[in-house]
Amino acid sequence: MRVYLDYNAGAPLRAEVHAAVGRAMSLCGNPSSGHREGARVRRCIEEARAQVAALIGARPPDVVFTSGATEGNNLALDGLLSPGDLLVTTAVEHASILAPAAAFEAMGGRVVRLPVSSDGSLDWRHAAVACEERPRLVSIALANGEIGAVYDVAKMAALARAGGAHVHTDAAQAAGRLVIDVAALGVDLLSLSGHKIGAPSGCGALWMRPGVPVRAAIRGGPQERDRRAGTENFLGIVGFGAAAELAAQELASTAARMRRLRDLLWMLLRDALPDVERNGPTGLALLPNTLNVTMPGIAGESLLVLLDLGGVAASLGSACAAGSPEPSHVLLAMGASRDRARAGLRLSLGPETTEDEIRRAAVVITEAVRQIRREAAA
């Protein structure tokens, strides 16, 4: 039995999505063309736009399709910031926020990276002070993909707006796991990624509140409201729409189910490995599908190899940092040592994860940890 516990890196293609993409493959035509074939493709894209918009409580015209949340995050930052502006973000953002923030800083921009506490929560005193400096943009993830921490974006948006800032949130890890409503959040821009919710890779979206002056990053055509030139990724967009509709329909039931299975996994690991440590917050300030743990004295890379051999797919953190010799920047920001930050095991569930799989994963993880410790003691 293979057990897939790396949904935060990418979810398997859902059957309904596969079927939708299969139907779309029978169509041909450029959606910008004026003939009947092009019009059919355009209708499919606009239907998908409405499906994605419904997932976040938005108007369809305000959704711009991208290649994923990385592009959406870059578009939000690069499209709004100019040298001399102030960007406020956090120390635990995804690399697709931190990298453009560093590039902006190198060009003369100012960046404040808000610290987090030992459980990954924000220090709101620092946030309030930073927002008083009148930033141009505040960017904070709705949920962290490594430790599962959920952030009060609405509270941050209120602070930011009082200082005249625009607000962006990376919601790639929250979609399909939390209720998202752009009006309730009070943000101006919101990024999504299709493959996190069971759509094909290579498609995402950036929701933009009307009137937000975002500069286009890709030029050459009028597609996507002049924000992203080039012929649209038709098949990816159709799959993204189908996945978004499915996620919206299942949200209440799957979130509760994933939370129960995640808590079961934690209980099984804690009972079998009394020294296991949990990274991140607990309770409702945590994604329902995410568990990040550390086994003291265990090298993360060695553990991952044994888990894969035992039939369990997991990760040490963000897939975008896979293969990097550097420890998790998220765990380091929480005050972890470099050794511990290299050993955080991320276990992320999906809507199709079963209890049998969770029990099997707990056995495989426990056996792998014990094997590593036996070999170290020999």
C-alpha cells in the first residue's frame, strides 16, 4: 500500500477533474479567435473562471489566470511595488514571496519581515508598528504550507488599510481546506494554485480587486484583462475550474474529516514515539490537513528515504525548497536550531486520505525512526 501524505506539495488529479479535462481535449481553437471553435474554448474558460471565483467568494471578471501561485505572488509584488516603497511581509512566507521581496530590496525598496513566535504565530505588536510606517503593500499568507499555521489576514488587512496599504494574501495552501471570502478578508489581491486542490500543474489564479493598479508582467496581447498576455492554458484552466467546484462542494465535510485523521496520526505517533515533538500551532489556527513533527536526533533526509521505501510519501517542508541543503526557513524563524530545522517532517492529508492509510503511515514512520536509532546506537 502506498500512502500519499504530501498534499501540500501537490494533490493527485481528482477523477472528476480528469474527466473534465478529457472532455475539453476534444475541442480545438484559440479562445481569442472569432470563429465557432474559438468561442467554444472561450466559454469553457469563462465557466472555469466562474468556478474558481465561487471558491473564494469573488466576481469572475476579477480572476486572472496564471501559471500558479508563484506567478501570482510575483505579479502581485512586482506589479505594485516601485523603488522606495515599503513592503511588509513575514519571515515565514513561501519562497515566491521572499525571493521577489529580496530582489525588490536590492533595487532600493524597503522590506519589513515580521517575526513569528515559537509556534509560528505572528507578533501583532510588530505588525501594528510596521503598518504605521505607511507601506505600499502588505503580503501575508492565509496559511503556511510547512507548519499549517493559519493567519488572521482580516486583522492584518485592517491594520494595513489604516496605513493606506494594499493587501495581498497567498491562499494556495488554504484553498479547499478553509472557507475563503475575499470581502471578509478585506484584501486587494489573492493568489491560488490549481495543483494544490487536484487540478493539473501549471495553472493558478490571481484575484484582483477592481481598481488595484497592478502592472502586467507578461506583455504581448490583451488576454486576462491585459494582465497576462499569451494564449491561455485551456486544459489546465478547465481542470482548475472543475477542481475548484469540487473543493467548494466538499469543503465542510472534507475539512472535518481531514482534521480527525490528522489528529489520529498525531495520537498514534505520540503513543509510539513519546519524544516526538510537534511544530506549529494547535487548534483552529491550524490547517485541518497538516501535521509537522520532529523526531529528536533523526536526520530528516534519512527518514524520508526510509518512508519512501516503506510506501509513505511525505516531505521535509515546501516542495519548492526540495533538494536544498539549507534548513527550513520557517522552523528557523520559529527559533529552531539548524539541526532541528532540517528534521521537520511535514505530513499533509487530502480529501481522499483514508483511516487505513493513516494507521499504515504511523506504523511505517515509527519503524523508520526506530531503525535509524538502532543503527546509530550500533
